[in-house]
Amino acid sequence: MHTTPLYVPHHLATDAPDAAAVRHLDRPGGTIAFDDAGAGPLVVMLPGLGDLRQQYRFLAPDIAAAGHRAVTADLRGHGASSSGWSDYGSEAAGGDLIALIEALGARPTVVIGNSFGAAPAVYAAAERPDLVAGLVLIGPFVRQQHVPALQRGALRLMTAGPWKVWAWGAFYDTLYPSAKPADHREHRRALLTNLAEPGRFEALRGMMFRDDTAIAARLAAVRAPTLVVMGTKDPDFPDPAAEARTVADALSGEVAMIDGAGHYPHVEMPEATNATIARFVRAAHEDAARAAR
């Protein structure tokens, strides 16, 4: 059941009267697109840079079916969100997340963030602990990573030339080391079509070459229960297990390693991943409800 309210605040708008239509949140400088399904305690999901909110096409229905309101949002500059923003950093995206939770009128919220999307989740939990009941961080980038100069130069070259959309598609395929989902070709096509639109790759590059020092500094301020989910073969990290443990320790959280999965375990291995996430979400919301009594 889709839960589009009868009254839509002035800062929220829908593309069409159809209840399943994408909705938009007005923000200074642009709009953030999101889908809203299910009813119950709120769960907001953010994808990583260079991806779409449909990344959660397997997880979001499970979350909604478990009795939660499942909201999936595009990052600024991505998907159906507007492009042309002046700031694509993690703190700016964190401000978007806080504004979205407030606009939806539901709190406390469990936030699920993949890759870059984990950083705004941490920002929101540190800045507005009253809004965040729990965090699920999947393959998270929440610390400033050391990237060798040669590799950094290669990334800049890959994302700057006329080949950039093709190169991103080739790189994207490597993030699924065991097997790709049955609809991978369709999702990949939609993703690359979106990235070919004016302004989209500028958003990707702005996020890719950001500085996350300020996010790392906020890790110690987070009080929300946290689950770090990491694929054992995530190619974005030299030692995925060590990175997961480091992030979880900084957040006093727990770790779920998904054997054989890459950067998107909730897409690559949903059967092995999503039940674990759903259990954590349920427990975080139950704990928040008890604390509120």
C-alpha cells in the first residue's frame, strides 16, 4: 500500500496524481526525488554516488512488507533529483536527508545508506539524533580514504573524457564479483542513460572527489545503534572486513559480513543480506518505541 498523504505540504510535490508517482522535496538549489511505499515506522534509503534510488528495488519491498514505511531517495544530481547544485559534498547531502525526514513528518527514522550514501546518514545521526533511531551502512565510505596518486589520477581521467559514461558502466560491472541480478542489464541501462544527461556526471565527480574529514569527525557523536554490512569481496576496499570493523568500532556498532558479495550485497545477494537488515531495522524501531514510552 502506498502512503501518499491526502495533504502534501507546499515543499513537497508529486509528478502526477498517481499515488505511485515519484515525489520531490524542494531544497535550496534544487529538488530531491523520492519514492514512498508502505506504512509504519519510517525507513529512508540512500544509494551511493553514480547510482539510482532503484538500487533498493529488492530491499525496499521487504522493508515495506515487514510493516515499515519505505522511502528511497535519489542523491542530489542523480536520478530524478535535479542537477546543477553548487555543493555535492557529504554534509550537503546530509542536510537533504535531515530535511526529507522532517518533511515526511515521521520520527524516529532508520536510515540505510550505501557507499557515499552512508556519509549523509552519519551526518544526520550526529547532527539530529532526535530524528535517527538506527543506521544501516552498506559498504560505507565515512572516513577519508587514502587513494594513491596514480589511482586518483586514473579515476579523474576515467570520469572526465568522452568515454566517461562507458567507463563508469565497465567499472560498475566489477562491483558484483559473484553474480549480477537478473535485471542487471535493465538497471545498468537506466543508470547510464541518467548519467549521460547534462550535469549528472558533474554530480558524480563532485561526490567522488569530496573530503570526508568532517564526516569522520562526527562518528564519535553518533548514538544511534548501527549495523555495518560489507561484502567480503567488496573491490572498493583493500580489506573489506577490516574497514567494516573499523567503522563499526567507531560507531559502537555491529558487523554483518556477506560472504562472496561485492559493493552491493543487498542487490547481489538479497537472500543472504536483506533478512539481516530487516531484523536490525525492526529491533531499532522497537528499541526507539520503548525509549519513547
